[in-house]
Amino acid sequence: MSTPPTRSGTRDFPKPEFTDAEAGALEFPSSTSRSYNYFTPARMRASMYEDVTVDVQPDPERHLLQGWIYAFADGQAGYPKDWTELRSSDWHTFLDPNGEWEQTIYRNNASAVRQVQNNLANAKAANAYGAWAPGWKEFVARHVGAWMHAEHGLGMHLFIAIQRSAPTNMINNAMSVNAAHKLRFAQDLALYNLDLTENIDGFDGAVHREVWQDDEIWQPVRENVERLTAIVDWAEALFATNVVFESLVGELFRSELVMQIAARNGDYTTPTIMGVGENDHTRDSGYTRALFTMLVADETHGAHNIETLEAWTERWLPVSLAAARHLQPLWSQPAERVIRFEDSLDRAKDRLRGVLADLRLSEPKELTS
């Protein structure tokens, strides 16, 4: 028989060696708590938005000890802060006041789509299009149809382009939702156009493309949109679009024109479609104001940021004002005219003045003329 094996000597195990390079060696806001977290929540308990958004994007200044693990061909690594002229003592301070995360994106956009679909179904069942005033179907085909190109252009070529450029996941996430809003609203208008083409005799569902490309009324708006999409600085693109362009052109057309005069021309359907887009803009304007308010209030960089934002206002205000003023003939085209263009533009200017005042920016002289 063979002899069974026996143990020899003292058993030994490799011992862990800590180098203080591990994340566990760091002090976090909840290091002494049984409920562990990497950040200090805005309230007593972290919201779902905070849990799935804050610090998801790594940062060597916060918890990523080995530095960026990838770089671009020119040597820039990660999320360079010099992709914008603005500065912040802590970019991670920003939290989206809308609390947008994956579930809310799907839920809110699904709700908007259902609202549009229900409105269209009800309008068709009630033969609501038959009550439209003479000439209104042409106005909707040409000009409401043309607006889908502005929404699609900004969503596809501006917000999708900048939604990866900011230094934190919280900012990029908010801009991604903004892109989704723009693209979905452009789709809403396109589907509305198709629905009207099927249900209204003589409705020209293709003329909007010609209007956007060639109509003199729309060319300054088109130029404004295209110039916005060419901005390299992500924060400038956001400011020039959501603060300047949307105040003077977007809200002017959607709210001050279409939503004001449609009902007087027998149309109760188009305002509900536009209202969905206005609700999107209200949410997007909320996060935009919160971000720039944080930046102008920065104790270290606030003065620099104010100076930069004022320079951007001077650069883009004349462009959007020119676009707005070229839309003036649209106010005289409907059969029922209930408002003056000058009054609508004044209200648009007042909205922009309010935003600039909230951001501690001086009022440009163009807004007083």
C-alpha cells in the first residue's frame, strides 16, 4: 500500500498589500455611513436621478485615480474642460432641475406622442379641418411645415453634436434629452403634415421643403439655424440656441404667432401640437438657466463667465433679431389677424431681457430699439 500524503511545515497565504491607490482608500461624503455613496445628495436621500447620473462619467478629479484611460488623436484625454470658454470651480455642482434619466425620457416622450396621436384622431373624427378659414391650410402647409426643419436641424446637428462635450455626465445627459425633444417634435410636425395631406383636399404636404430652402421670409431663420450648428464651443452653442434663438425666434413663431392665431382661423388642432413643443422648450430652458446661473455665480470664475456670456449675446443677438424680423410678413397672411407683429416681438424681447437679467448680464442696446 502507498503511504498517504502528510502536511509539512506551516501553511502560508499571500497577504494583501495596500498601496493607497485603491478607491477604498479615499474619503467620500458617506464613508462613515452604512448607506454608501460617492456624492452628497441635494436632499436627505439621493433621488433616482442622482443615483443613476451623478459620477457615472468618471473624472480624474473625482475618484478616477489613474487618470483618463483613453485620449483623442491630438492627445487630449477624456472630457477636456477647454472645449468651452466658460470656467467652473466644480462642474459637478450642476444637477438637472428636471431630474431627467432613462425612465423619465421614455415616459415623458411617450406621453407627448400619445397626446399628439389622440389630438389627431379626435380632429379627424370630428372633421375639425373642415372649419379652417380660407387660406389657413396653405399657411399650415408652408410655414408650420417649414418649422420642422428648424427643430430637426437643431436636434440632429447641434444638440446631438454637443451632448458628449461637457465635462460631466449631468450636463451631457440634459443636453441629450434636449436633442431627443427636438427630434421628436420635428417628427410630430412631420406626422401632422402627413395626416393633413391625407385628410384635407388640396393640402400640399411637400411645399414645406421648398419654403425652407427658397422662401425669402425663412432664409434668415435657416441661416441662423445653420450658423448655430457650426459653433465649436458646446456652451456657446447651448446659450446661443436655448437663450437667444429660442426667445427671439422659436417662441416668437410657436407661441406668439401660431398658438395665438390658429383658433381664430378655425384651427384647434395645430396649437395642441405646438403646445407639446413649447412644453419641451420650457423643460429645456429650465436646465439651461440652472447651468448658466451656476456659472455666473461661481466665486472664482463668475466675472469671466459673465464677460464671456455678454460677448456671446452681442454675437448672436443681431443674427436672431434679423431672423425674427424677417418673419413679420407671416403675421399678415392669415385671414383672421388678432395680433400685431410689433407686439409679439416686444414680448419676445421681454422674455430675453428677463433671462439676461436673471443671469446678471447687461441689457444689449438692440433690445431697446
